[in-house]
Amino acid sequence: MIHSLNQEQLEQTEAILNEDLVESGVKIALVVDMAGHIVANCQGTDCDHDVYSLAALAAGNFGAVNAMAKIVGEDEFSLLFHKGQDENLHFSKINEELLLITTFGNDVSLGFLRLKIAEAIERIRELW
């Protein structure tokens, strides 16, 4: 179970998502628990995706992929990337309880995004 977060921690988390990710071109940045419940949400202005369904499905996808990891002898796969024609998804594990899910277009470099995500995750971990 996720330990209690106060309002200031949640606001700071959303500020990190905005500063590190959305301002770098990410369309959606979500912190979700492993059951798919949204903990923090930051979106660009041009995004109208159903983030609740996205969060639930992403958590399920992450769980399924980690079950596959165990089958092939890995403890887990802590990062997932799905490339689409116009939109891409990137999932990173923050800790045992939380995932960071981002959506972004092809105008954002995956390498740059991975760097920004690593920085954001480190800042979020320091908050919690």
C-alpha cells in the first residue's frame, strides 16, 4: 500500500511532471499505483485521452510483462516502451508501488526522454 502523501507532496510531484516532462514535449505524465489508480497527473494542453483507462491498462500491461520476465528468468523489466505511428508510450517503475507513464509524439527523442524521466523519478523519490 502506498504510504500517505500530503497535499504539498502531490503538488510538488505534479510540478516535477510538468517541469521535467510536459515542458519537454511529453503529452501525458502519470504516476499510478500498480492497480492502475492515478496518484498524480499532468497533461499538455492539446491532449484529450482517457487517462483513467490508460492508467488501468498500463498497470495491467506492466504486470503482464513482469510475469513474462519471470518466465525468462528475470526478476522484472523495470522499463517498457511502445512505439506507435504517431504516439508512443513509456513506462518506468518509480518504486515497488508506483509507475511513471508517459505518452509522447515522434518529435521527442527517446534518448532525451529517458534522461528527463530518470531525472524526474529521482526528484519524485526524494520527495517521498
